[in-house]
Amino acid sequence: MQQAHRHAGDTKADGEGHRHDSHDGHDHDHGHGHGHGHGHHHGHGHGGHSHGVAADADRRWLSIALGLILAYMAVEVVVAFLAHSLALISDAAHMLSDAGSIVLALVAMRLAARPAKGGYTYGLKRAEILSAQGNGLTLLLLSAWLAYESVERLIDPPEVGGGMVLATAVSGVVVNIAAAWCMSKANRSSLNVEGAFQHIITDLYGFIATAVAGAVVMLTGFTRADSIATLVVVALMLRSGISLVRASGRIFLEAAPPGMEPDEVGARMARQNGVVEVHDLHIWEITSGEVALSAHVLVEPGGDCHTVRTAVQADLRAGYGITHATLEVCEAPGELVGVGSGEAGGRHCEDPHGTVHRRAPEAG
């Protein structure tokens, strides 16, 4: 059943005599205004997109991983001070950040599962992205501190108990493998869960480097190996931290998902039968893996807006997996028909923004 709904502030029909299509009485606030001088209606097709936390993002597995990490971290801190090992201290600090990342992930998952209401029209889905960005920033801050400490110890190395370092690191490898296995059971398509998982994996590599350093110190007495192992951990932390901050930053800035080119999507939409022009195209992620699109689509005069909207949304779903597409569909002014992409043509909106995609004029 079709239900007409308008942008807030629209009080009358289009003064230019265009036909509009509307469907599915949802109101969406996408954070951008079109500035049109006429009352456009939206066509919505929501094709089964999910507004809840994925069922396989299992809190139970995250909680088991958290318990393993906290228990082992307490033991490692004691051994690190007894052995005077910065590598073990860096691993313990990283395990603390691991624990924090999992706690953040668990809290964010619970918040994201709350239904949308009031002013939060998407609910609290981006709590998960905040968590991921917090994890990334924590990795970067820890890496800076550990890099400073390791350089100091390279200059003036203390005595390090190689045997204790080796034994603790080997047992740490076992604990982190178990924690990583638990984390792998959760939904890693979520940037939130992936952030916590990257913490665990980085810590696993760090323990391996620390075990090697402990063996070197025990066999050769070369105590600087402990600081060198710490720098290896720092490099891994920087790599993971930068990746998480970049990925979460793209979502907060409402960039198109990686690998999805808006110009390509717009050109494909404009090639649909009956479409004359596509503009005001926006593609963004509400949260990791949940892509949304909005656009203004102009159809041929006398064309069936409902049919065109349905066809475009079906193509977006099939071609890009976009199931949350909000399309403003109406008839094009006569002067736009036959104007190719990149040509001047008539002006339909007061302030169209972004690339304008037009169907190429037919030959002859």
C-alpha cells in the first residue's frame, strides 16, 4: 500500500507540474537537505535490511575472551616487574587495552541493539563505531608510550630475566590463541568486534616477539632484545590502530563504503529504463555493513514513477547489496530530456550538489 509522506516543511504539491511517487510511510533523517523549491515525495524500498545487532555477534564468546585476558594479565604484571621486562609490561598494557576493547564492544553492542526513538532516528548504531575508534586511538597512544620507553632502554638497558620472560610469553601465546578463537566466533563483519579482535591478534604477535626476545636474552645475555621486541609490538599496534581510526573515520564522515564508487552507482542508475537524470546522490554507512543511499531521480515526462523507483531499487539491491535506498522520484522538465551527462540542460533544483548523472541521448 502506498502512503504519501513529505519532507518536513513541504506544504504543497510541486508547482512545476511534475508527477511524484511515494511509497512506504517511513520518515528518514539523512542529515542533508536538498533545498528544492517544490514538494518532493520519496519512494522507499527497504528490502529486508536489518536494524538490529547481528545474531552471530555473540556476547557470550566475547565475555569468555574477556575473562581469559583479565586473569592472565594479572599474572603477567607481577612477572613483568619481577623480571624487569619492558616487553612483558608492554604486553600487559596491551592486554589491558584488549580487555577495555572487549568491554567497549559489549557495551556498544547492547546500545546498538536499542530501537530507534526520539531524536536518534538510527538508534545508537554508531556506538559500535565510537567503540572501534576508541580502540584504534588507544592502540596509537599505547604505541607512542611504549616506543618512548623502548628507546630509553635501548640506550640504557636494564637486567632482564630471560627465562621468566620466555615462560610467560609462551603461556601468553596460548592464552591469546584461545581468546582469538573465542573472538572469531563473533560477528567480525562489525567494525566494533573487528576492533577488539585486532587488539587480540596484535597482542598474540607481541607475545611471540617477546618469547623470541626472552630466548635471546637467556641464551646470549643480549638484554636489548627485550626493547627490540617491544618496538616490533609498537609497529603492529600502529598498523592496527591506524586501520581502525581510518575505517571508523570514514563512517563518521559519511563517506561511501570502500570499493563502492558513487559515480559508478549514479551512472548505473541513470542507465535504467525511463530515467533521465540522477543527482543529489549520497551513499554512506549507518554502521559497519549497513549501507544507505539517497538520491533524486528524474523520469521521462509521462513515465511511471513507481515502476522506475522499483526497478532502480531492485538493481541497487542486486548490484551493490544496498537494501536501504531512499529515492525522490518525479518527472523531469521537458528541457532536460535528451540532454547528455555533462551538458548544461535545464535546472531542476535550486541547489543540486554532487555529480549529475544523465542518460546519454539516443543516437539519431
